[in-house]
Amino acid sequence: MEIVFSVTTEADGGFVAECLSHDIFTQGDTWEDLRRHVQEAVEGYFFDQPKPARIRLHLVRDEVLAVA
């Protein structure tokens, strides 16, 4: 089983991750922090169930361009 997190960047820095299939949310100041926090959150969520074999982090970038 694989679970997917949608990851967005915060305006003031850092990242927020939201699992698309389960109620798991977390954040981190750096990409390394986020990865660790996602793994900890998944471990906690699935503490009494079989854990997913893979966690996919899907970085979503939202950018607005000015038109001259």
C-alpha cells in the first residue's frame, strides 16, 4: 500500500503536508523536517494497523505571474 501526501509551501517558509486518503496532516520548516514529521505522523496514525509500504510526497507549487 502507498499513501500520498500533497505538500505545499507556506508563504512565510516551510511546508505543509496533507494525506489524500487519510486524516493525516503535518508540517516542517525544512524539507528534511517535513519528511521526518510525515514518517512520525504515519507511524502514529497506523500504530495499531498495518503500515503502508511507501509514502509519496507530491510537491504542489502554486505560482502567480504578472502579465505586462
